[in-house]
Amino acid sequence: MRGLVISGGGSKGAFAVGVLKYLIKEKGLDYDFISGTSTGALIAPLAATKEIDKLEEIYTTRTTKDILIKREPFAIENLPKINKFDSFFDVTPLRNLTKQELFPRYDAIMQSGKTLFFTAICLQTGRVTYFASRNAESTSEFDLVVLNDKEEMLNAIMASANQPVLMPPVEFKPGTYPIRQYVDGGVREYVPIRGVIANNVEEIDVILHSPPFYPIKAERFSNIFGILFQTIDLFSEDVGDSDLRNAMLLAEKKNIKINVYRPKNELPIKDGLTFTPQQMKDSLAMGYDVAVSDYLSHT
């Protein structure tokens, strides 16, 4: 059995699409388990149905306004009700796009025999949660929640993709108790690999959206969003590298082969919440080139 793991990264997910363009479309690789965090969760359903051309179209034509609506909690007229805001962005466009692409494919995904994982963090428990398309093996390190229908799958994908504070948390089964709200899985597991390892696969392809070094940025960070995005990048880098090191150790004990595909240099995308078609096309091309150059060394 073979697994695919896709890290978070927002618009940087174009790099992963480039890798999959080579691995799935050209080399014909098939995966029994597909696990994604954040943008990886958005990619997973179409990776399961092998619709790489559709993924390429989505990740090279959308702009920021197609994904997010900026809110203004600090505007003078909003200051009296600032405590009513739960995020800087409204994600209604992203939810609508995800629903549009997911619902027509839901039956095909469920009949494919593949297991999909969408990872998120529960704000009430602090636990990593793997939302799964079907029942699977788990460990005490994370919670496993099996999804019952397409609406729950949509909520799981949105929960995995919603960066806290920037985007609103997703309440699972609103109105029920105990209350459970979820945010981006990358907060605690940028590389969602533990659930795949728990299911005794023989080989895992891991796609990360950052190079193996952190590049120096010769710029002054002078506004709230620039500082926040840079802090998130630093945090994600640290979490991702830790995830990968721990996974390598565990995989070695279980005799699981791990193949890592990641950029050789920094991607041209400044931050994952900026969707610029040309930058995403360039990132996709970089992903394809990395897959071509690294595939032989992994086989």
C-alpha cells in the first residue's frame, strides 16, 4: 500500500499540484491513503479522483478575491463591535468553490477505495484530529473522526484550511454538545503523516511547500499582516521540520519508505493567502521539475 501526504501552504499548494502532475498523471502512481493539511486538504479529493488537470486549472487561475473577502475589524465603525469578529477574512468564496468541486465528486471518492484524511486542531481539546473518509487505524497521538456525508467532508476540509485568527474556526455539528471547533491542522501538524503511518503502508510520498533551509528576507516588516504572515511561516517551518524528523524515525522502525518532494529554493509566492496566477504557475512548474529530478532517486 502507498500513501500520499501533502503539507499546508495556501496558494503554495500549486507546487504540490506540479509534483502530482508528474507522479499521478505521467508516472501513473496510485495511492491507498491521501492525507492533507490546509491546502493539502483542498487538493486531496481531486488527487483521489486523479483530476490533475482540474487541480492545475484551479491553482493557476484563481485570484485572492476568488478565495477570501477581507474584513475590517479595526475600522472606526467596527471598533464598538470588535469582539464580535472571529477572523480577519470571510472565507465564503473558498467554501463555495470547495463545495462546487467536492459535491459532484463525492460518490466517486467514496467508491474509489481510497482513504482520505483531512487534519485539523480542536480548539476545545487541543488535539490533532484526523477526519477520515472511512474507518482506519489510529493511535493515541490523534483523534480519528469518520465522516458520514459530503456536508461533513466539506466542513472537515474547511476546518483544515482555516488559519486561526485570519479565518474563522469551523464548528462541527453546530448546536450539539460537547462543543467542538476546529482550525488549520498546520498549527500542530504541518505534515499530516502520523495517520498514514498508523495504517501500515509500505511507501509514502511527502510533499512540502518549503525548501530545506529558511531563506533570509531582506525586507522590513512594518504592518500587522506582514508581521503575522512572517510569524506563521516561521512557526510552520519549525513544526514541519519536526514532523518530518519524527516521521522518519518512526517510519524507519516500521520499515516504511518515505520519499520527500520539496522546493530546492524558495517559491515565488510571498505568502500563502495571496493568490496570483503567474506566481502559482511558476510554483507549479517548480513542483513538476522537482518531481522529475527526484523521482528516479526515490525509485
